Amino acid sequence: MGGNTLSARPRLLDLFCCAGGAAMGYHRAGFDLYAVDITPQPNYPFAFHQGDALDVMRRLLLGEAVAFTHRDGTVEWLTLADFDAIHASPPCQGYLNLGKVNQALGRDYEHPQLIAATRDLIAATGLPYVIENVADARRELREPIRICGTGLHLPLRRHRLFESNVDLEGVACAHHRYTERRYWTSWRPRGEVRLSTVVQVYGNAGGREHWPAAMGIDWMTAAEMVEAIPPAYTEHIGRQLLAHIRAEVAA
């Protein structure tokens, strides 16, 4: 178990980490987090390495050690043998099916699709893994489970998919829990102003005062929150992942 014991917190490698929404959920589930992202992430709450996630995976597979800097400035060098599980959230933009919306706005949506390449590398480790992405990436993911925020008692219809080599249980929608129209939305049929039953967390959406409580995130900027996974999602996933790891060690 990555050099750990049953009484220790296992280490999870967090690829394409952004500002750490997924990381916080895994932390709450019982993992220690070590993250990689190609851009600086000053708000990421755990140990961090700036670099290309796929390149870092290749280096780890070759037996190299990678330096992770903790929030207090201390540096820890880890090899693949030090990790117990991997989470990856490859960029979702290349999978979003916004079609006519992007054409109308003149957006260039040429973004890389990295799910397959990510899977190839992390599967080669033999470790338990999770790959997360948006609902539009379903065709690229293998037998993913889905989580909806409403099923976790969050006012969010923020569907996310999770592929894993471990049997996981998703969280079904419970939209019926949220029926009061009280939140800002950009939906304007026939020019009418209508409110939403759930919080809208995207782009330049209004109602940002509701975002932190709805997402369970209070350490990010609004721009970072738009791309974040609510920690409740990965806390649900992480508990199952941790149970699998401990069962494997005990067997």
C-alpha cells in the first residue's frame, strides 16, 4: 500500500488538479493528496508539483522521483511506489457539446482530448484509479458512474462522470428536492426573466454569492470554482476507493 500501513493515510496522486475541489473530497475521505497541474495553482490546498500531468506520469513509470511542495514550503520527493491510488480530471473543454452556442459566439473550441492517453498511462501503474469528466465525455469513458449534486443534498444539477478500475456506486439525481425558483439563471425564454431551482456555477453567471455554499468550496476564486468538482462528489468516491485499498491490503 504505497509503503503505508493500514493505520496510515494512503497517498493519492491528483492529476490535472486545478484548484483542488476533487482533492478536498478525497482528503475528507481519508487520503493525503499530491497534485500535478501544468499551470500554477496557488490556491491548491495540498502538496503540489507544477508540470505536464502526462509527462509526470511517464517519469513515474520510468522509476523517477518527483518533487511535491507542501503548503508550508517543505518538499517531498516521491516515486510511483509511494502512491496508493490515482485520480485524473483531464481537461473537459474538448468534450463539451456546445455546438451552436460556440458558433454563434465565434468561439474557437479546439481543445485536446486526453482521456484515452491518460488512461493508458495510469492503467499501466496497476493502481486503483478514477478518471473524471463531464457528461458529454460519456463515449470516451469506460462504464462510468454518474453523480448529481441534488442526490448529495446540494442545490446543484452538476452531473459528473467517473470511470474506475474499482467497482464504484454513483449518486442518482434527486431534482425533486429543489423546486423553489430562487437562483439566477441565464435562461431567458422569449426574453422573460426566470429563476432556477438550483445554483448556476458557470462562465459569467450571476448569483455568485450562492456558489461557495452550494459547491462546498470557500478557498477558490469564482473562475476556479467554475471548473471545480464539488468535494462532496469525491468524498463519496474516496470512501469507496479507500475501502477497496484497505480490503486489498488486508487480503
